[in-house]
Amino acid sequence: MSLLLQITDTGKKIADTIGHIAQATTSGDQELHFGDLLVKGGVIMIPIGILAVLGLVIFFERYFTIRKASQNESNLMMQVRSSILSGNLQSAIAICKNSNSPLGRMLQKGLLRIGRPIKDIEGAIENIGKLEVAKLEKNIGILGIIAGIAPMFGFLGTIYGVIKIFYDIAQSGNLSIGVISGGLYVKMVTAAAGLFVGMVAYICYHILNMMVDKVILKLETDAIEFIDLLEEPSK
């Protein structure tokens, strides 16, 4: 009978131990939220977060601006060609002005120079093209800066986390995981966040640059077609 009671007590102890372990695991899982991890990164997460928000704002603003500029302008070229061939120069200028696009402003500048040497017309179109490209590239360089700075903030957080670990150890006088966990959180979370923001900014930077390159190629092609159109009557 005593042996049965002893086995029963042992079983209860094992069950209680398993229950405590399960409860501790459950409570630990509940604490591992994404937002809580970010908070554990400390004050270094503030500049990293600012860089992340700034990068996203610049990317989407530039993306839609460049996408609008890269729309197919074949209809504009056809209308301008038709007006020039019919001798209606004012109509061609009005069409370019109403288009409100980089290509339209380039062609309008060229149309206003008709009557001058073809080199002057080419130079005017080229100058406007440079201005339009500069407008498209506005703030894209900031993404490149973010791509370089964000990992540096992550590295700074790593150094801060190590300093915090040694400081906490010196204050408490022991090497328990509870003492060093705060510094480890700062070290790992800031490093991961900085690298992530830097990688995303790097990708966005090159996506925008590729889009701008396509717009430049299209503008150059249309400008050559326009110059050829102006030279047709003299052939």
C-alpha cells in the first residue's frame, strides 16, 4: 500500500513539473512578439525606424513619379508628327504643352527653336532632357545613403549591447543569463534591424535607378526621332 502511495506521489510530482514547464514555455511564447523584440532593441531602434520610414516614403513617391514619366508617349509623337507635316506648328506646340510630360516639354523646347540651326535645336532638347532626368532622380541618392547608414546604426547597437552586458555584469556581480539577456537583445535586434533596413533600401535604390535608365533611353530615342522628323523636309 505504501509503495502504491509513493508511486502516486511521484506521478503527481512529475505531472506538476511538466505543467510548470509547459506554463513557462507558453508564457515565453507569448512574450516573443515582434513589437516586443523591437522595443528590446533600445534607443538605437529609433534612428533605424526613422531611416526605414524615410526610405519607404522616398521609394513610393519616386516610384509613382518615374512610372508616370515612363508611360508610352507614342500617341504624342504621332500627333506632333502629324501637326509638323501639315505645317501647323502652333498646334504641335499646344499638344506638347498639354501633355505635361518630360517628352512633351523636350519636344516643346525643340519646336520653339524651329528656324534655327539643327544643332541649336538638339542642344535645347538635350538641356531640357538633363533637367527632366534630374527631376526624376531627385532624392534617389538618399536611398543609397540609407542603405549605407542603416547597417552602421545596427553595428552601433551591437557595440552598445556589448557595453550594456559588461555594465550589467559589473553591477550585479554574476554571469547569469538573466543579467546578460538585456544586452544580448539590444545587440542582436539592432544588428538585424539595421541590416534589414539597409538591404531593403539598397534594393529600392537600384530598382529606381533601373527605371530612370529606361526613361532616359526612351527620351533619347524619341528625341532622335523628332530631330529626324525636322530634317525630313530638307532631304
